[in-house]
Amino acid sequence: MKKILCCLMLVLFASSAWAIDIDFDTEEQEPVRLGIMNFTSKVYNVPDGMAAGISEFFATVLYKADNIKLFERSRLADIASELKLGMSGLVDPTSAAAIGKIAGLQYILLGSITNLSHGASGGVVPVPFVAFAVNTQKAKAELDVRVIDVETSEIVFAGRETGESSKSSTGLFTSWFGVSDVGFDGIEADAILNATVKLAPAIQKAITGRDTLTSQLEKELKKASKSSKTSSKTKSTSKKSKK
């Protein structure tokens, strides 16, 4: 009898411990407070003023991430101004950490555009009695980012990604995510956002320990692609009916 009671007590103890673990795991984490500095340019044909707009791309994408609370860039700029520091990524980790501490942040995101190329290739496709000219425009953008721990001034994440876009996909990313081209033409903006989408999940994981963005962005891009195809079919049908 004693053995049976002991076994029951052990089972009850284990069950209660398991229940406690579940409650602990399902507790909502406090959102991580992140500030985004203006991006800078390392490309001769992209002035810093234009590169600064890339911060908007990251803000738009990271806003979709779980457990990240973004700090308003305008307020961040005010603090930088009070400290007589710039808002650009040229600010060193220590200066960025100082801005972040005053703003009550945990992390600061710095970044720069290191490459932006835009070209076209073409030729003539021979068809009996007819010749079709082909012209394909492509853009490539490379972004370099760092995330600074405000408390220690240490770099907790450093990454570089390349984004590409072609004329056929121009506007797909920017229109779906609601990002303006901030001075870049449509195909360049798509390439930059493409690189942003690659970097954002890694940034989320570095500061929260989780990556919920990858699956979410994949779903949204699939919807955008389907929407784009449906729109193209509708336009094609509309043209045929008019004829």
C-alpha cells in the first residue's frame, strides 16, 4: 500500500512540474525594444540622403516580427541631435549605444548599402518573317547591417545580403509591403527590399531568439505573387473582351 501511495505521489509531483513548465513556456515574452539608425551609402551614385531611406524598408519588414517593438525614428533623431550626433550608420557602436540608452532601447540597428547596380541586356529573337527585340532590365543591391547591444556596445549580429530584381517583378515587393521607393526607381527598390527580407529574420532571431518572420514573409510573398498573376490575367481578359 505504501508503495502504491509513493508511486501516486511521484506521478502527481511530475504532473504538476510538467504543468508549471508549460505555463512558463507559454508566457508572452516582453517585446524587445529596437531602434533603427539611418542607413549610409558606400556607393558613389547613391548619396547618404537617399540611403537613409533604406531604414524605412527595415522598419516596414521588422514591424511584422513578433516580440519586437520599434522606436520612432523621428524621436531617435531628436536624441541624436541633442547629443550632437548624426542618425547615420557612421555613428560608432559606442555612440549608437549612448543614443539607445537615452531612448530606453535594448538594441540599435546600423546599416549601409555597399553595392547598387542596374543594367539591361537584350537582343533580337528571330522568328520567320518577324524579329522581336528583347530587353531585360535587372538590378542588384547589397546591404551590410549590424545590431548593437545598447547595454554593452557589443555587436550581436552582423550580416550582408544581396537582393536582385528584374523588370518582370518590378513593384511586386514594394507595392505588397507598402514601401515607397524613397528615391530609388522601382526595380532598384525591389532589389533593396529583397535583401531586406533576407536579413530581417536573422535580425529577429539574434535579438529575440526566435524566427517567426521567415514563414510569415513566405506566405505574404506567395499571396503577392498570386495577386499579381490574377491581376495580369484580368487585364489580359479585359483587353480581349474590348477587341
